[in-house]
Amino acid sequence: VTDLRDARWALQPETSSLRHTIETMFRNVGLPPPIPLCESAGGPHEMMRLAQWLEVLVCVPRIAVAKEIAQGELCVLQVPGMAPPAFSLCFVNLQENDDFEPLRRLRNAARVVMQGD
């Protein structure tokens, strides 16, 4: 884990929730967080490109780079004791749009998927 901390990183800005998560993961195993080579407010694909071009470690949502992982362009590091937290999503809309048919279909589809678990 110390080697991981000392590796070259490109991280999101200090104010981002993802950066906070990364720093917390390191603190939870008794290490100070990594000091990034560079910071970027870019999205997952921009961070992925930084990983490729600068040969640095980055942290992005797995779903955002699933294709690149499947194609072998990127690999996921499995670090014992440093599992990232699971993230949960929710969809919100204004109450006055509750009867909007596309939103109703989305809500119904999500319920069907969730009931299948």
C-alpha cells in the first residue's frame, strides 16, 4: 500500500468528493494520502487519458471505463484493505413533473430492475 501511495497520481481537485474518498481510503489504513503529480477537474474519460499519456494512477468510476478495461487498455488495481466504497445513485425530478410520461417509464423500468435483485 505504501508503494501505491508513493506512485505518480493524477487526482481530482481537493474539493471533489472522489478526491475526498481517495484520501479517506489511505487514512483508513494509516497512511497520508498521495500527493498528485497533477490535478484535473476533468471527467472520467479525461482522467483515463491522463493515466495513459502521463503513466499515472487515477481513480474513476469503474462503469465509466468498463470498455477500456475489457479491451485491456486499462487495468483495475485490487488493493487488499483498500476497497473503494460502493456508490449509490438516485434520480430526482420536480414534483410538478411527476406525471411526465418519460419519467414515469424510467421509474417503472428502474423498479422492475430492482425487484429482480
